[in-house]
Amino acid sequence: MFERRIPEWLRHAPAPSVHGFGVLAGFEGITRGMLISVFPLAMYNALGDAVAISQAYFFIGIGSLIVGLLVPALNKRIPRRWLYSFGTLCFIAGALLASLGTPMTLIFGLMLNSFATVITFICFNAYVLDYIKRIELGRSETLRLLYSALGWTLGPAVGVALYTYNPVLPFYISAASSLGMLAAFTYMRLGNGKLITRAKRPAPNPLAFIGRFVQQPRLVAGFSFAVIRSCGWWAYIVYMPLYALKNGLPEQLGGFLMSGTNAALFLAPFMLRWMQKRSVRIAVRTGFAMAAGFFTLAFVLADWPWVVIVTLFCASFFLILLDISAGLPFLMAVKPSERTEMSTIYSSYRDVSGILTPGFAWGVLLVAPISGIFLLAGAALAIAYTVAGSVHPRLGEKRLVAAE
């Protein structure tokens, strides 16, 4: 009698789908997209020096890496749903703290934002690997980008425009989006993920799965693709706006260019079809080769700021192609029994690139202008193109099942 009055979605949790995960990605796109171009601008206004900004990002990257490596140990004591919820609360706290606008509150706000990103990313990937079929991973990645396209497209331009009008507004909007992200997660009722089988032996040492990772060349190669792709985004998102400011270009330029770049996320389904007609290897190598060429060209043309901006803008389209394709070699090589551990390893690519890029940039800026960072990014992308030659040519193709 009483059960009839209980809403269906409370009696039976909705089955997680690629669309549900896309909604979560959409809220995250607004949360992070609103601040992605605001943070470099606010940091530059507060600190006034590209070297100091690199130092701040470098140490925050180290902290994020440590947090990411601790997540599996925490997950043994704290349910995954609470970890994900805590990550969204870190987004809210970081945005509100950064809205105060002082150098220290901006640095600590960025730190909390980075911690939130790595915590939610680890949990999100583990949920995806639990609930999405392996053959659907490519579609899931594409829909994730498509759902988040609006936030990543409008967020950077709107965020910078609002920051110019009132510096606190983009931080408040980001915090509000984080609340929506938490509400959507609660509605999906993902719990703590699927329990595949009861463990028959004690959990391994937290560092043991790093050894398993190193022993699998396909995982190492896939992880290197993610790191180098992320380094390319770092060079574009952080150092392109700083290059523009240093060369007297408008301070809003970085935000509008990021919005223009992210508008290409709407092309993700077409990029996916292009990849499916060829192969993952061709898509990955094409992305790395073209991005490397454009970043190197930006260094060569460093004396023409507007030409450099256009060149980097072109490079960003191939970074988006890599967002669709370059993660698949890793995800498709993960064994089901190692999902949680390898999700942790994979998610650390953000933090590794968050250490490597500002760390090397710190050194480059001591002896060269900002354009030297573009050359460094181009060289790294070229190395990834070479490594991608080892990817199996038929990776990602549907397997034919023999008729009985």
C-alpha cells in the first residue's frame, strides 16, 4: 500500500548510463570551465610574475599528485560515494576562498580546486569502468565531451567577462554548479561501485600496483599519452594567456580563445566517426603530429603575437582529438580486476603534467621568454607521436564472434 506512494526512482535506483555520466561531466564542465581562464588572469594580477605563477602551480601539482595516490587507501576506509561528495565540496570551498582575491587565498583556492579535480576524476573513472561496457567506452568518452561542451565553451569567455565586471561572480557561479554536480550524483545513486568478487587475500601494499603498472608496457605507453596531451593543454591554457599579456594583447583574449577552442567539443561525434573509420592508432598519431607542428611553429613565429595566437588556436583542435582518442589505449588495456588501482594511476596524469609543465616552464623562464615553453611542448608531443607507433593497429575495433 505504502510502496505505491514511493517514487519509482527511490524504490529502484536508475541504471547508470553513458547519459547519466554525461550529465555529471556537464556540471563539472561548468564548474571548472568558468574558472579555467580566470585563475591565470587572477594569479597574474595578484602575483605579477610568470615565474611566481609557475612556482605556485608546481607545488600545487605535487600536492595534487600526493592526494591522488592516497585516494585508493582512503577508499578502503571511506565509501567511494563520500569521497566523490567530498571532492565536490572541495570545489565549492576552493571557489569561495579564491573569490577573496588575495595572493594566498587564490593559491589555496586553486589548491582545493586541484584536489577536487583529482578526487572526483578518480571516482568518476572507477564508476565508468564499473558500469559502462568496454565496447561503449569510446561512445562514453565522446558523450562526456559533448555534454560538457557548453560549460567548457561558454565558461572561459563568460568567466573572464564577469571577472572584469565583478571579480567574485565567476567564483560564485562555479560554486553553484558544484552544488548541481553533487545533486546529480546523489540522484544517480551510484553507491560504491560494483563488487566484482570478494577478496580472497589481504589488500596489497598501496605501492604494489605501481609495480604492476610498470610491468605492462601498454599501460605505460597509454599513461605517457595522457601526460603529454595534458602538458600540451597546460601550455595552451596557462602560458598562452600569459604570453598574450606579456605582448600587450587584451587580457580577455585568453578566455575568448578558450571558449572558441572548447566550441570544437561539439565536433566530438564527427571526430569519433573519423576515428572509427580508421583506427585509434591513426587518430592518436595524427593528433600528436599536428599539435607538435603547431606548437613548434608558435615558437618560430614568436615575434608576431597575433600569428602565434592563431597557431596555438589551431593546435588546440588536435588536442581535442587527443582528448577523444589518446585515453583509449590505456582504458582498453586495463584488466577488470585492477580497475580501481589503475584508475588511480591513470588519473594521476593531470598531476604529473601539473608538476612537469610548470616545473620545466619555471626553468625555461629563467633563461628564455614564454615562447620557449611552446617549443618544449612541441618536442614532448613529437616524442608521443613516435611512441604511438607501438599502438596496435586494430585497437578499438569490434571483435567478430564466430557462429556456433
